[in-house]
Amino acid sequence: MTTNEYMSADELGVQNHICLLPYGKGFENAVKDWTTDDLKPYQSYVVNGEAVDTMFKGLIFTPITGRGHHFITPMYAHLGDEAQKKDWKIAIKRLFQFDYNFGAAAQNTKDGQTTDIWVTLPYPIFSQTNFGVVNGEDINFKEEDNRFLVVKWWIDKFINCWNMAKKLHNKLTFRGFVWPRASIDSSDEELVKKVTDYIRTQDVLSLWLQQYGSTGCVNWKEFGFDAACTHPNFFGTSWPDFTWIANTTVFARHYHTGFQISFGKGLLFKENHLLDYLNYGVYNEYMNDSLLVFEFPNQTMKEIIENHPVEYNYLYSFIKKNYVPVYPTAAFPS
């Protein structure tokens, strides 16, 4: 598919401004489970501790681990122990705890409003040969059929838990599943097609958070996804430079994807890199026209309010579509 427009939230039938929320153990600064206090400045614009308006209307819960250092996400899979069946089950159990994660998001959603919920799938990494028994079968992820069987089992288990959690349904709307890798190479192509086909039978959506230039990114529709959002790979302190934001907007319009915005902390992230994203959002029009997914690597919104209150206000104005470009930045020196 080619076009000259970003994918919009309206055409997908979802609420815009979706925020990625990793959960689980694994790192010192990781959030194991999100509380109402943790989620408050994501779901609401907070001034002097008080919620005065809405912020992010959608949340993507992304499992990092099950048990400590049993990594579910493929990005960190080789840093600890291989995740097994019990870890994939823990990832679901955590989401449905009464006062955490889904429960906390529901409590923070005001009467008469709803919050969209998305969940990132665990990834069946090839090296796992001792996952456990599923549907009477010893699972070995070197077997392609086993990989799909387990992802399908996890989707079924999640959907069953969601359907039983009826108290959440008046505040939360489950929108669908997110594929866990930013690239899709030949070893995953058939699995992805089977997974997206199966997700469609559940009457929910499939979303891919891809990277600009990643393997398979131009073929997102052929893989069966309902939507994709493209990340420019711009962090500020290393190549690629800010021109990749502009390049990504050309790609996103041509291939009809949404857009990702990143505001992180750490060695990779340059001061004011958020402003480059926001300024381009005005000039290249994704502030108004695009489905948008936001991520905040290595920091929480509570930390952003404490350490970067001005940037928090910029994020709010951007979400409300009244952000005015700020100078100077690397891309906009004057």
C-alpha cells in the first residue's frame, strides 16, 4: 500500500496518543507493576499534584520479565535466563492484579471516559528448547509449529482473563496485541502472518512498532497487521542524526504508517532531542494527522515531572495539538 498520508487513529477506530509502559522485574529502575500513582501523570495532565486534564488515551503494557531475570522481551532475552511457560503466565497474571496495571488504569479513568489498552506479545525465541508443556506437548521453539502454538495459547489465555474481568470493561477498552520485535526477518515472517490472522479472529487489532529501515518494514500490510507505527531511530548523541526524523515522515506517509516519539534518559539521549521530535511534528504535520505512540526509555513520567517539568508541559501541549516549536535544537538552530 502506498499513499501520501499518515495512518490516523480515527481510521483505525482507536483513541490516539498511546504510551508504551514496560512492566516486570529485571533492572534497577524498572517498574514491576504500575500503580494508580505511577499512572496518574500519564493518563492525566498533572499540575501541582492535581489532575486537570487528560493526557495519553491509550496504554501499551509490555512485559519485560516473568520471574526476575527471565526475560520475555526479545531485546533482553540473552541477558538472563530463558523465559518458560510459568514466566509467560506471570506476565498475564500481573496485568490483572486488583490495584496494579489494568486495575490502576481503570481507577484513574474518570467516569464517562475510557482508556484504550494494548498488550505486547511475548516472543518465542528460537534458543528456548525447554519451555514447558502446552496442550499436552513439550514445547521446543526450534519447531516452527510450537512457536505459533504457544503464542496462540497465550492470546487465548489473555482473552479469557480479559473476558472474565468485567469490572474493568466500563473504564478500559482492549484494542489488541502488539508484535514484540521492531524488525521481521525471514525466520519470523510465517509466524507473524499466522499470529495476525489469529488475532483477527478474536475481533481485536494487531499493531507493529517498527523501526525506519528495519527488515520487513515496507511489508507491514502483507504481514497482516492492522496498523504500524514507525520509529525514526533518533536518540540524539549518535548516528542516525535528526534527519532521520524527516526521512521517517516521508516513509510513514508513503507506506501509510503512524509515527513513534521517543524521550529517553541515558548516554544515548541528547538534551533537547524531544524538541526535535515535537518541532518536526508541527512542520511535518504528524502532530495533527498521525496515529502516535510515545515511549520514555529509562525514565517514568513522575521523574520527567520532577526533572523536566518544561518538557512535560510541551508533551501536554503537543497532545492537545497546540504546541508551538521551540528553539534552538540540533535540527532547528534558530
